[in-house]
Amino acid sequence: MIRKATIADIWMAWQKPRSVVMFYHEAMLATARRPAWFVVRALIEAAARDGAAQVYRDRGVQAFVRAEGRRGRPEHDIVMLATYGGGPGSPTDPDVWFRLLESLCATAARDGIQRFYAALPETPDELREVFRQVGFHCYTRQMVLHLDGPDLDQRTTIAPMRPQSRRDVWGVHRLYGATTPHPVQLAEVRSARDWQLPIARSLSTTRRAWVLGRDDELAASLQLVSGQTAHVLTLIVRPDQRDIVGDVLRFGLGQVTDTSPVYLILREYQQELLAPAADLGFEPLGEQHLVARQGTVPVRRLFASALRRHAEPRRPIPTTASLHDEVTPYARSSR
């Protein structure tokens, strides 16, 4: 049985999970928590914010899936899958997760959600196969790099970046379009307004951004997501300005005022940025497969209406009579 998760399922969070997978996006990296606390928070927030959560129960097995909504967009991020209990003869994790994901996507699509995303870890392979069978496809990969405590004693220059304003969003979007492969743009479906910083401050994370260059011709864009446990950097640099990557990253590290871990996310088409990042002390931590799925809703037609034949229009048979003669039109027989 699969149903919508409620606050009454909070007891499940205190059980030891048989298996659990977290799909870390930027905000989750900045606020990493234990899975039990994440389930509790997800159940509390499911009814108070955009997103969805469902519970599976069958033959002593309980499972949980959580999706978070994206601000101002009809999209969901799959962020967690967990399985509890079970024994000999009980459903396997891939079987349970397939049913949960299929049900979650179908239910959310009926509620108007158009796209689903997830950042899958490198392992296990069965997990990627489950997402593939549900309808997800991998549109790119990204590498997560880790810097344990920023080292600000760099005897080099820092990029003269300025805080991003509302007038810069179109420039950032143009920069994104110039540096991002077309298949990735089709999968992410971003517009200029998606680069605007949120007006309301989140209780768990803070998002800041800076740009470099003129309003209509930006050379670089840097975003910093800060949470309770870490900071996450992402950047976009124009192809002909790769030499400023180190300066841009040093500027970003200069905005970090504590000793929390710092992460840097680079897409697979940003491989040339790895060397400048490594010079600053960033080391590869892991790789993620970014997958996406379109939300579809089946359209059903009544069987009787599908078999109903439409009456043919009755048209007069053409004649060769003179234009001045009175012509009597004849209709085809309806038999």
C-alpha cells in the first residue's frame, strides 16, 4: 500500500533503516543532517511547503520517499529514499523504490508538477537502473569537491566582483546559455528570472551571488549557499576568461567567515576549472549523476465515445448544367 505521508508516520524516523539514500543538492550539502532528523523535518514540512512525501507498507516493509518543491517552478527534487524492516520473502529495495517513485511522480504530475530531478550518487548501480525504469534520464554529471577550512593566506589577486542585483539576471542567463551545452539547457528549462536571489530568507540556508563584468557582458558569476554545517560554491565563467577562475574562487572563499567545510560543485563540461580549484586546495569528494523526468498525466477516453461514428456531412452532387439552369442538388443515400 502506498499513501501520502503524514505527521503520524514520525515514529518511523526513530527506527534503524535497512537502507537509506540521500540525493544531495546544494542546500542539502550546506545543511547535512542525520537521516532520522531529515525524515522528521520532511514529515513536518511536507504539509507546510511545496513538495511531496509518500509511505509504502507491505509484508513488514516500510519505505519512505521525499521530494522538495523548487521556488516558483512546477518542479520537484527527489531528495531521499529509505527502507525499514522486512525479512525473508519481503520486497527488495529496488522493487519498493520503483513503486514509490512511480507513485510519487504520477501523483505529483496530476497536481501540476511538470519536471522531476535528482542528483544520484555514483553507487549503487541498481539505483540508477530504478530511476531509468521510472523514466528518468541522465543529462549531465557533476563533481563535488571539498575544502576542509578555507585557507585565505593566498599571495595572489582577488577578482573585483560586485553583488548581483536584479538588473544582472539577464546577463547571468546569457552567460549560462553561452557556457552550458544545449541538452543540459533543455533538461533544466531555466529562464532569466530563475537567477534572481530569493527575497525571503530561508531559515536553514542563505544564498548570495556576485558577478564580474558589465551588465550586458558578464565574465563570471559566483553563487554561495551557506547553511548550518557547510558552504557550497558554484560558478560560471566565460570560456575566454578561464584565467580568472582562481581569482573568482579566492573572492568566494573570502566571503566565508567561519571554519565550516566548503564545497565546490563543477559540471562535467567544466573540467578545465579543476586545475585552478586544485591549486586552492579543493579535492574531489564524489560524483553525481543529474537525472530528469518529465511529468506526464495519462488521458483516458470513454470506450463508447471512441467507438461512436461521426455522421458524414451531406454534400450536393456536382452537375454539368448551365449556370442559368435551375439545378436541384441531390444528396447521397445514407444507407
